[in-house]
Amino acid sequence: MRRRLLSLAFFAGLLSSTLLGQVSGTLTGSVQDPSGSGVGNADIELFLEGGSKAVLAAKSTAEGLFTISGVRPETYRVKVSATGFSASFLDGVRVEPARSLPLPAFKLQLGSVTTSVEVTGEVQGVQTVNTEVSSTVTLKQVASLPIINRSPLALVGTQAGVFSSGRSTTTINGQRSSFTTVSMNGINIQDNFIRTNGVDFLPNQLLLTQVAEFTVSTSNQDASQTAASSVSFVTPSGSNAFHGQAFWSNRNNYFAANTWFNNLNGVKRPFLNQNQLGGVFSGHLIKDKLFFYGAYEAVRTRQQSTFSSTILTSDARNGIFTYRDTAGVTQKVNLLTLTGNSINPAIAPILAAVPTADKINNLNVGDGRNTGGYNFLIRNNDTRDNVTLTSDYIISSRQQLSGSFNWNRQITDRTDLQNDYSLIPKVANDQAVKFLSLAWRITPTATLTNELRGGMNLAPAVFATNEKFPTAIITGFSFNNPLNTFRAQGRDTNTYALNDNATWVRGRHLIKFGFAYQSIRTAPYNDAGITPTYTVGIGAGQTGLVTSQLPGVSAADLNVANLLYASLTGRINTAAQTFNITSQNSGYVNGATAVRNLTFDNYAGYIQDNWRVRPNLTLEFGLRYEFYVPLREKNNLFLEAQIPNGDVRAALLNPLTSFDFTKGGMFKPDKMNFGPRVGFAWNVFGSSKTSIRGGFGMYYVNDQVVTSVRNSLTTNAGLSSGATVQGSRDFANSLTPLSVPVYKVPRNGTDNYNIDTAGAFGITNPGLKTPYTSQYSLSVQHEIKGTIISASYIGNHGTKLLRGVDFNQVVVKQNGFLADFQRAQRNGYLARAANGSFLPAYNPAIAGSQPLTVFPTLTNGGTLGNATVLSNLQSGDVGTLAQFYQTNRLNGAVNFFPNQNYLGANYTTNGADSTFNSFQLDVRKRTSRGLTLQANYVFSKVLSNSVGDTQTNFEPLLDNDNPGLERQPAPFDLRQVVKANGIYELPLGPGHKINPKYLGRVLGGWSVGSLMTWQSGAPFSFLSARGTLNRAARSANNTADPLASGSALYDNFKLRFGGNGVFFVPASAIGSDGRGVAPDGAAPFAGQLFAHPAAGSLGALQRRAFYGPNAFAQDISILKEVRLYEKHILSLRMDSQNAWNHPTFNVGEQNINSTTFGRLTGTLFGRRLVQFTMTYKF
């Protein structure tokens, strides 16, 4: 009795800090008499290995059918008994998380219940009872496949339909990554503030000791499941035997390879010494009753990584600008002498902190003449501690409780947020994530099972900086700023969940029903902009260099010259500071951070009927209802546009649109989210060897709602307001302080324009709908000698996906500006041909020169001598020039924007869709003769009018009048992917034919594991990115014009290795200045393949019409186990990432105007790393 009380006290203590247990599986089957008729009221009992008491029990229906749901993933012995029949047993039944397992029919023999029949053979893996497309990464795979960082998340990518292109985050079946839910024991553990990297990053940073196995569901989940796809992790559990292990892993730079680019640039191998160590202990307190599992794992990574920066050449540092003129002759001009200036006193100490030119060691960045690349090694340490506790209490075969708790702490250097030259990053994460869970399963009747689950994941994300910020920041240089400008930011994102799931077996019907609730509470904060920031540059307020001062200079090189000139002389173009409020009545508080408290809740209910029409045919009918409560801010600290008469377009284009505090939800509730699920599963011959399955379902998803809507509302000035100066006349040594804006709410467009002429505002569609995806599949599965082959068509169509667009596209045609721009451009080139200087004004002495009609109406006649104006005219950036006039109040009587008070009038709505079609082949071989194998092949295509891989889903159209331009292959459109993973236990030693008398312990216990990926290249574009129609900020996807077609164009692109790097374009397609295009106004050079589109037009190339090189990588593990004595094992293991150190080069978007055009600077897979592990197990 005392022991029982102590056991209950232990479990109660654990549950006081835990919620939710395992992600359960389901067993289905039938009981038959010798004639094949169903046996009703038979007892079905489940026993754990080594157990004598049933942990779960059920009864068959009158038709002899049974279903046991809510089953903890584990290996069981199944007993079936009925009056008048001998009992039947089936051993080795492995239940997998979030999956249904069909058992072979139990054919009972006549006899006494005291006699029994052992069923031999393994449970077949052919799915015959549902339409879901899913697969489980088993305990054996998790434990034995090579995983260099002991993160189970790395194994998600082994499954068919999971794509990782290097151009985007990991996706499943061509859907946005935000459509995937990742859970631990049924509780969502994603970063639910930023969901775009949900399959690549988890705040919990799971390690192998925290995961037993997991299921990846890629299509047609039943109505009990939310999201379009899911990854369901389960924690290990205790058993009827005591088990434990202690391990130590190490990887270091001695056995690691250097990166390909480090070798190229003469940078030594980064320092690396990583230790992972920990232990596990599990077992039972009461046999068949109370189980426990505990684990601790620590990671101590001490390493370096390569940081790439841009620094000045010796000449540039002294003001000497080098360029190639239109004749290809290299010219040098001292900009300081030319202009009679010197290095600004405030710039001198900044420049002194920049490494000198002798540090230049690569040309991957910079133009190679005035700037170059300096790659160096910086610290990249990581410290982690992970604790896991789980417990399961079997009250009876009808009631069970389960609980788990995870604590994961991480302190890590953020090298990706470095912009300075420090050897120790100044930004770091320091946070601890807490996960708690609880589940209660009860079977009140023989045919009804209910499972109640609840839990939480508390996930802070802290980005701390130790930079000592001055009272004013100067930035925007030609070189990396020696001051790290990243400001402290972060968030607390807490996810809470409660689910109730029931299954009811009635005759031939398996009916599932239940509800789910999830609440996201997130509080993002950000210090960005709170210190006055002055950006160098040449704008309306500064006198810059013009073409007459640099004979034969191209427009692109003129921009480079002006930035260098502004960087050295300290000429300020813009100044800005952000002021935040702390409450609706606080007014602006200087230095206050911007913090908001957001709430986003989801309620769902469902019902599903799996109807066994015939013994070999199951039909599925389901319906799930989803209701997402509109996003809210706890204190209504957002401003929203007021929309008279519900006319959103009018509000977006009205310069006087007013703004006031939000009042609750940020859009209207969408209550019509009914998602049907239908399908069939046909056990073709009734032998469970062959099945044909098909299904259709609609899945409503959280498509980055929090960050998308938040981004739209934070665009509205007033609560976080910027004091901004465009076209400043300041110098770095004499900065004009910025005035605190007047706090005013309500406010309108004029108030905002008076603060910032380059501002924007946003409106979220008041009738925003919940995005959804329709999924459809048809698959054939067949089992041959322990190998299961699946061939499937899998497709989906995303509808009403979120997208932010800009209604305020710059106007250049209707007001006559484009035609006059073209006249000025022609005038300039005629003048340059006549006298060597680009002069766009009308000159009657030059034949062909034309009078201008719009420029004279602008302030100061359009300031045609201004360096920025001249540069935009030469390059054809008509949209960018129009913006310049508007934001610097030089537009006179000409309006360049529909809404004259803003640059952007942004609208977040259901403005995107996607399609995915694929053929998928999957082969799985159960362990046989020491070999376990899984391989898959996918041929697919994904198209979309929106990428959907940004945090905010803000993707303005290139041209609002031509939305069809947005239709394109997605960055993750990998046409062909082959993956394979396997484990082979060498047939040597005890128990095998090859077993020399005295060498058994040496030869035995060896196994090899492997992960292999081969995939076709990801798509990319050749871009101009010039503002030839829209403004530059909206023209990043403006493609280039081709100068060739067909094979004469497409056959040019392949890997090419040169003396100073690797390229994906032929050498003949790169000009003498490193660009892929001749200077503006010059004839194309020999071999040139692309040109910039003319003013008023867009590039003729389709976006992402080209594909990069194929990718290949293989990871390998080698394991040796030594049995010390009966139940004690010592193992030694080596894991190698990218074992052959094969570089797969990653081709990003190619800008023809870049001085590094065609040059590749990164690889898809990392360098070879080798990890050694020693483990003691009992």
C-alpha cells in the first residue's frame, strides 16, 4: 500500500508540471470464426512487452470488427479471445504516432478459452483502412541513421514530398511552409509568431533523447487533424524493463573539411570543438501500471564560422575612384581633389576602424576596383541544456494518464546578425523554452473511447546586443559599418492547446468526433530606430558627381562613385528616428521600445465516419469546422484606417484617409470554414497485400496571419512614428537633431506626410478570409516479400492565400512623364555623343534634341543637373526618378502617385494561389537479413503567383495592371528528387555464418547507415531589378531582356571554374567590369546575353525560367556494438555529414548589373563534418 501511495505521489508531482502525453495511434482489425464469419463480443487486449496485465482493452462489434484508438506508440502483444474459441495472440505489433495500423484478421479456432494459438509473421504495412498519405520515421531510423547534430528534425527531409531547395524554407508538397504543423505529444511546438521556417527550426531545439519516433503526414489527413500537413513527434516512454544509457559525442575541426570557398580564398578551416553528452534512465515504478522516462542532454559548441564583409581598396580609401569607361579603358580619378573636399572629421574614426586593403582576400563582393571582399573567422558558439521527463499511469485497461515535461535552454552567437568586424558577435540569443503536456484516455463503454489532451509551449526569443550605441548612428557606407547596427528585439510566444477526441465503433462504422482549441499569445518588442540614424548618400540636398566629371562613366559606376564620395565626405542624404508610445495616452516616449501584446485563437470541431462497406472496402466521410478568432492586440495599440462605406480602394487612394485605434479584432470573423474530407481505401484482393486509395480534402490554415496582419498595421504611422528627413543637407560632423513628432490620434494622411514624405500605410481586408488548400491523391500500394511499394499521384491547390500588395503604384504614363523622360534620355545620349557629357536638357544646337514638356513644370525644372536625376535618366529608371521627385517635394504640380501623401498604400488580402502536381514513388523494406531500407522518387511541379516564404507575405505586384506577370515556378520547384536511407547490419559474428572462434566480438556488432539525396536544381531568374516602370523598391523582380532565344540562350548555363571562383554563366557573357550588361547607351559587348528593359517597359524573361545545377549529398554512419555481458552494451559510432565533401553550388537570383554577375558564392550542403559517439547502454 505504501509503495502504491508513493507511486501515485510521484506521478501527481510530475503531472503538476506537465500536460498532454503521447500522440496516439490506432489499431483496427476483425475477428472471424473458422468459416470467415465475424465473431462479435470478442475481447481484444493489448499487453506491453514483458507484461502480464492488459494495458488496453476493447470488444468486437456484432460484425466482428474492432478499433482501439488513443494507443500509445509502442510495441504490443495483442490477445483476442471469445467464448467457445481458443485465444489468439499476435506479437510485435508496433503502433506508430498519428497513424492507423490495420491488423490481419484474427481467425479463431474452436476450443477452450484456456487454449491459445500463436499467430506468426509480421503485421503487414500496406495501408488498407484510410486515405492519408503519411510515413513514420521509426525508432530504428532515429537511432541508427547519420545525424550529425543529434537533431531529429534533420530526418524530416528523408520523406517523399518534403523539399529543401536552398532558395527557400523547407516545404511539403509544394505548399507554403506555414501550412505545416509540427507537434510534440500533440502540442504545437513551432514558432507561432514567424511560421515560415516551421519545418526547419523549432524553438524547443529537440535532440535525440527527446524523440522516440515521428510521423510525417503529407496529404489527406482525416478530419481529426488540422493543417495541410504535419510532423508529429513523440517522446520516449518507460516500459516493464529498466533501461539506461550514457553517451558522449564529439566533433572537431581536425576531422572536418574546410569549405570550398574558404579553400578558394585562402581562409583556414574554422575552429570547431563540439561536445554533446547526457544520459537516459527509464523503467517502471509499478509493473504494467506506472512508467517513467528521464533524460538530460547538453551541447557545448565552440566553433568559428566565416564572415564576409566589404572593405575599401587602398586607392578608394584615399578618395581615388577607379572605373572602366565606355571604351573599356581603366580610369582613375581622385574624387576629393576633383571636388576640393577632404575626409570628413566624423568619418575619419569610422574609417580607421575598417580593415585596410591588404585584408582583401576575395572578389565575391564589391566591384574589385574600389571595394573587395574580406572574409574572416568569427566566434560562433552555442550552449544548450535539454531536460525531458515523461510518465504514464495505467489506472486500468479503460483509463490511462500520461504526462511529459521538456526544458530546453540555449545561448548562441548570432553570426547572421553581424555587420561589423568584431571577432566575437555582439548579438546573441539567450532563452529557455518550456513544454508541458497531459493526456487522459478513458473507455467508458466497449465501443467508445475518449482522449482529452491539453498543453502549452512557452517559447521566448531574445535577441540581445552588447553594442555600445552612440547618440547618433551614421550608416549606409560603401563598406561594412564597424558599428553593429542591429538593435535588441525579441518576443514571448506562448501556445496553449486543449483537444478532446472520441472514437465510437458502431457496426461497420468507425465514427470520430471532437473539438480542438489553440491559443497563441505573443508579445514582440523591437528597439529598431530609437537612436537617430543618418544615412550617407547623394540626394536632393547634396551636390554629387555628374558624368562630365567622370568622362565615359556608366550610370551604374556613377552611382558607385557617388556613394564612395558621400561615404568619405560624410554627406547625409536621409535622417530618421523612431518614437514609440507605451499606452494610448502616453505620447511619444524617447528611447521606448515598441511592444505589442497579440492574441490569435482557433476553435475547431469535427466528425468523421470510416465506413467498412465491405471487408475489403472502406469509405471515409468527414467534415471539420475551423474558426480563427480575428487577431487582437490586448490594449488596442494599433492604428487602423477608417473605411467610409466599406470602400477599401477609395480609402487606400484617399490622401486624407484618417486613422484611429483598433477596437478589438483587426478584421471581421470568417465563420464559413467547413472543410470536407472524402476518400476510399480498397484492399483489392482482401489479402492486405495490395491497396488502392484515393481522397480529397479541404484544409483551412494559419497562413502567417499574425505577422501578415501585424505588418499591415505597423505600417500606419502614429504610434511608432518616424521623424524623417529626405534630401538632407547635413554632414557627418554637423548633424541636425530630429524633432519629436507631434502625437496625434486620430490622424490623417496629411499628418503623416508632414512627418515623412516617403511613408506608407496599410489596410487589412476587413473581410479577410481564412486561406485553404484543396488536396487530392490516388495511390497504389503493394507488398512484395517484406517490401512495400507505393506509387501515388498527389496534388493540391492553394486558394485565398494571404498576400500584401501596394495599390499606390507610381504613375508615369498618364501624366506624360514617361514620354518626356524618354525625350530627356535621348537628349542626354545625343549630347554625350556630341560633347562627351550626358546633358538631358533641350539643346537646339544638337540635331534631334527635343524640347521637354513635363520636366519644366517640376520644381527647379526637374533639377536636371542633379547626380541622382542624371543617373536615373541614363539607366532608364523612370519609376525611381518619379519617386525621387515626390519624396523630395520636387514634383511641382505633377502627381506621381494616386495617393500623393504616401509612397505605399498597402493592402493585405486573399490575393494569392498555388498549384502542385506530382508523381511519388516510395519503397520501404522492413528489416530483413540485417537490411532496413527506404527510398523515394518525386517528379513534381509547383506554380504560384506568390512565393509566400517571407515573414509578412508582403509581395507587391511588379505592375498592378498586369498581375499575370506574377505567375511563376516557386523557388522550391524541384522537378525531380531522389532520396534513400538505409541501415545494414553486417552478417558477421555471433548468430551469423561468418563467426571465427576467437574473433566474434571483433567482427560482430557492425552496422552502416546512410542518407542520400539527389535532386534537380532550383529555379532562378536573370534580373535587371531596375525601376523602369514601377519604383525600385517594387522592381526587385523586374527581369532582364534576352539578346538570344531558345538553345542559343538556355544552353549557356553550366558550372564553370575559373582562377578566381566558380560561375554559372560563360565568361563571354561577363563584361570587363564584371557585369552582365554593357554600360547604358553603349552597344552590347561580344557575347552579351542580356540587356536592361527600356524605360516604360518590363523585362521580357519569365521569372525563374532557369534552373541551377543538380544537387547531391550523402551522409554515412558506422556503428560498432560490443556486448560487455548479457544486458550491457558499449557502442562506438561515427557519423559523417556530406561524407564525400562534395560541393553542390547554390545559384541565387542573378542581377545583370552586379559586378559579381554569374559568380557563385555558396553551397547547398555544408562541408564534411565527422562526429564520434561513445554510448553505454543497459
